[in-house]
Amino acid sequence: MEYKQTLNMNKSGFPMRGGLPMREPDMLKHWQELDLYNELLKKNEGKPLFALHDGPPFSNGALHMGHALNKCLKDFMVRSAAMRGYYTPYIPGWDNHGMPIESAIIKQNKLNHKAMPIPEFRSACHDFAQHYIDVQMDGFKRLGVVADWEHPYKTMAPSFEAEEVKVFGAMYKKGYIYKGLKPVYWCYHDETALAEAEIEYQDDPCTTVYVKFPLHDDQGKLTDEEKKNLSFVIWTTTIWTLPGNLAIALNPVESYVIVRNNQNGEQYLVAEALMEKVMKVGGVEDYTVVSRHEGAFFENMLADHPFLPKTSRLVLADYVTMDSGTGCVHTAPGHGVEDFEVCVNHYPQVPVVVPVDDAGRLTAEAGEKFAGLKVWDANKVILEHIKESGHLMGVQHITHQYPHCWRCHHPIIFRATEQWFCSIAKFREDVYKAIDTVTWMPDWGHDRMKGMVRDRNDWCISRQRTWGVPIPAFYCKKCGTYHITDATIKAVSDLFRKEGSDAWYKYDANEIMPKTEVCECGASDWEKDPDIMDVWFDSGSTWSAVCRERPELNWPADLYMEGADQFRGWFQSSLLTSVATQG
């Protein structure tokens, strides 16, 4: 007799094997036929509401493990709340606009997007996004996630776009949104501005240079001995920005020395604290300190640019430190925030020049020899030129952390352009108060979010793309002033709700503008803003376009649950737009 026949086994109708690959599709089909989502809602109808607001995944590819983890955790939360007697509507959604979809369409369909009509290109982007909504939705259903799959939200839906325009209008009316010239993160690969949340840092090898700017005008302050063969020595890690140099910044209270190279008679101005290091890099072994002055002494002196027919003004800045370089900071207002701010304070003596175009190529303003070069290619050419002309004092090779675009992963540049900004400083204190009202799990999230908001500069919300929600602004053709009022926001919002944001490209500006609108100059002939809103402004508006629009949901939501990357992304953009408009 076999051993198993001696055992008293339970009798069961369950199969011997789970056979889940075959059984799960049947289970899911059964749930679908049962209409499980709506049955769960009926079961708890009239009971307290629990609303988990779904952060939208991007509709540009198949599901990965991050999607699976995200949606399964949310499914656990919603089901557990339903089991505890809560009414649990769960509206899934998708983020549909943005550069990755544009890039994928251009590559996949081999499109010349600059030559084709904008509506045609946007239609291709729409179809691409919808395809991946369908692909991802099938995947989420296969994971067993129970949700209102018949009525998801999409950031490209006309009703959503209409509400987003209202959010923009409310923020503008409160004075939080403005247009201005500022250096921004610029992705020359995709030819668009980026916000801080779209930047990631990587280690990059870098050639740094010490460059001599010969004295041009000492304002009558220096002795004959001091100004003989004198150059101001700057240090930079971005050689390609040298054509944009218009100033040299010194710390007003630090000690600066004029040092004579006893080997060749040249003289250099550097910070005393950095003198030994600079002389070593420059190979100067025999030198003498001629004189000492505080940085403020040199204010408004002029230096000759090393290879362009212009001068650089010596200016004072508290941010100049003695940690590295020479203490004489290369200042190009078109390529850095601090550079820009210090030079604006000296306008018009120091104008803002941006000798780099949208594609990252140096323009004619950079000099005939360098015009047309890509910024990184220009590094080598400019370095060779200043070496030949005798303006190079020293070279070092280092590895440093440099910002990259988190979409295309190419290094970015800083470039001053006209953009739309959200001035976070104007409502930052209200944001802190709102952060304090949230229960953060784990609790370190509270301090992390507060730190991110504290360190955040103005949010650049415009993008030089076409697949997105247009900036709802009009410009007077006569005087160039931009025009945004309650009436124009309502007109654009109503149009988008009716026809979607494609209508922005379908109609002339004068057809969209209310006939009652007149510019301050008296004209009423208009053109439209060509830019679109940052996609984080899209997803950051879901609290309004979804939570307040869907009657089964509530605002504020009971729970936001996403990965840690969303502290700088969706959590933060939702927080900023909501506090800015609703307090």
C-alpha cells in the first residue's frame, strides 16, 4: 500500500494547482462583468467619503515596475478604506502633454515638426498619448486595480485645459505670474526653457581656465607702477560663456593684491587669499606683491575683453567668496542668475547680452571666429585662441557636478530669455503654513518639502513647444504690451472647454479676443503668445480640474501617495498652484 493512501486527507473542490496565469484573466473578467467598482460604491453609498487623488503617470510608454508598485499600493489603500466602510471613488488619470511625447513622435514618425502645420503635429501627439493611455490602462486592469476606468481624467481633455487656464488666470490676477527677462535653465537639445524640477545633476569632466583681462581704464586711482602691464585674472568652468562677459565681480571687503611676475614683468590683480594658488597654476614662481586694496577700491574700473572689441566693468558683489578661483569673478549677465542680477543693478553701463541662440550655437555677437559653434565645441576653439593671444594664464582639468535635462539627459546651459514666471516669494509663507497642515508619512517628508520650497527660485512656467496648453496671453501689435484680463481668461477657458486647446492654433487672436478688450495704447489688434505652459503646471492643476470638477470627489483630497521623486514634482506643483489660488 502507498504511504499517501494511509493518510486521512481533506476532500476539497479546489484544484491541485493555482494555475494563476490561466485563472487570473477569468477572475478579472468576472469582476468586469460584475461591475465591481460601482458595486463597491453602492455598498458604501451615503457613508463617509475617502478620496485618494491619483497622481497622473505620463502616457508615453508601456508599464514598468514603478507603475505596478504605484497603482497596486493605491489599490490596497482604496480597498482597505472600502472594507472599513468608506465611500471610495477612485478616478485614475494621465499626464499627456510635454516634450517626451514630441520627441518620440518626431523620432518614430520621422517628422519635420518645424515645417509641418502645428495642428497636424499636435494631432499626431494626441494620438500617440491616447495610444499609451490605452496600453497602460489595459496593464493596470490586468494588475487587478479597481477604478473608474470608464471615466479617467486626461490633462489633454478640453474640460481639463479649460480649468487649467482658470488657474493661470487666478494666479496672474493675484500678481504671482509675470513675464520677464531672466537667465533660465535652457535645454538646447530640445530648444526650450526648463524649471528647477526638471534638472538632474551628473559628474562631468571640465576644463577650467584662468584668463587675463588687461586694464583699460583705472578711473585715475592707480599709480603708474600699479597699472603697468596690469591684468585682472578671472577663472571660469564654462569657457563658452566668455563672449558674454561684460563685468568682473569683486568682493567689496576682501583684500586684493597687485602681483608682479618678476619673470616677464606682467602684473595681475587677484584676491590675496587665493594669490599663492593662482600663481602656482600660472607657473609663476618668482613674484612680488606691489600693493593691497579692498575690493571696493576697484569699483567701476574697466578691463579690455581678451578677444572682443568691448570692455568689462569691475563691479562689487557679496556672493564672491575665497573658496576657489581668483576672487575676480567672470560675469556674463546672459548666462547666470547672480551675474544677471548684479549687472541689472549697473544698467545701462552693463547691458544684458546673450550671444547664444535657441539651439546652443554662438551668434555673431560672440565674434566672427566663433559664430555658429555649438557651446561645447566652442570651448576648445576659444581656449586655443586665448592661448595664442597670450591671455591664458593657466588651465586645470576637474570633474564637477553639472545640471542636465532630466528628459533628454543632455547638459543644459544658462541663458537669459523672455519667459513667464511664478513668483513663489510672494506667497512662500502661505505655502509653509499649508505644509504644516498636512500629515506626512513618513514624517521627514514635512521638512523635505519645506526645504525645497525655501530654496526654490521663481518657477519658470513657459516652454517653447507646441504640444501643451498655450499660455493664455495676448500682445498688442501696435505697442507690444501683453494683455490678460478676467474677460480674456474667460474667453480662452470657454473656447478650450468647447473645442480644446487646438483652437488656439485654429483661430486668429482677434477671433478669440473679446471685442470689448482695448490696449492701454488704444489699439485693439492682437497676436497670441507662442509658448505653452510647463507640464508640471498641467499636472499641478489636477486639484482644480479633477478634485473640484468631479462631484464624487472632494478638495482637498484625503490622500496623495506617490514616489519620493514627486516632492520636487507633482506634490510641489500641486501645492504651489493650490496655495497661490486658494490659500
